[in-house]
Amino acid sequence: MQVNDILRVKGGTLFTVHPDEPLSRAMNDMAEKDIGSLVVMAQGDLVGMLTFREVIQQIVKNGGHVGETSVREAMDAKPLTCTGETDIDNVRRMMLEHHARYMPVMDNRVLMGVISFYDVAKAVVDSQNFENKMLKAYIRDWPAQEDAESDVKL
């Protein structure tokens, strides 16, 4: 299974923010849209990722206030990325190793989407459920014991 398989099911809604936007506005957007991340884009290029982790870290750094902080000050300027052709097992490994909950999907310099750790986990569970159903169907169609015994010659 590849990242494209997840994006096909998930859909193509993308939420982005400019690095010079106030962090408070980005936080409001995240809360209103009930999303955990925003891709930070400038002049058509990915320049960072803003998640609730970076927001909370910045608030703590500011003594409990957002203040006049910009997205650029809080964002992760070097987020992990993948392509649509990246294997899900690779994505899962990368996300676990780097404690990343969100990963932009890129096609060269074009943002194709964002996948979350939830999306990856759901895809794995769905795949396992499908495989489980197929195995049960195969076992259900197994030849009867009598048929198998009649094939054995004494």
C-alpha cells in the first residue's frame, strides 16, 4: 500500500498558512476547522509545518501567551515529507522514529496532501480487516473433511 492510496480515500482538502501570519490566527483556524496541522507555504513552496505541538511549545516559551508571535517563529522549518509512491510501512517507520503526527505529501515541489498518523493507522487496520475477511472466506470454502479422507489410499 502506498501514500496515494490513503490520499485517494481521504480526499484533497488542504489547509495552509503563510509564515508571516500571526500564530493566534493560525491557532483559530486550526480550532475552527478541527485540524491538528497547517502546512506553511510561501511563494508556492513548502517552508514548514505547524502542528499543535509547535503551538504549545511556543506558548510555553512565551510564558503562557501567544503574543505577537508569527507562524514562522513557531513552525517546524524542516518537516518530514514523503511522496505519493512512498510505501505505508516506510511512512509508519519514519513517523514513529521522528515522533511526527503529520506528514506533507509532495510531488516534486507540489503539495499533494497531508497524511496523519491516524490516517496511516486506519489504512493498516482496514488492510488487515480486508485480509482477515479474505482468509475467513478461503477457510470457509475449504474442502470438507470427508472429501480429503477419500483421497487418502490405504
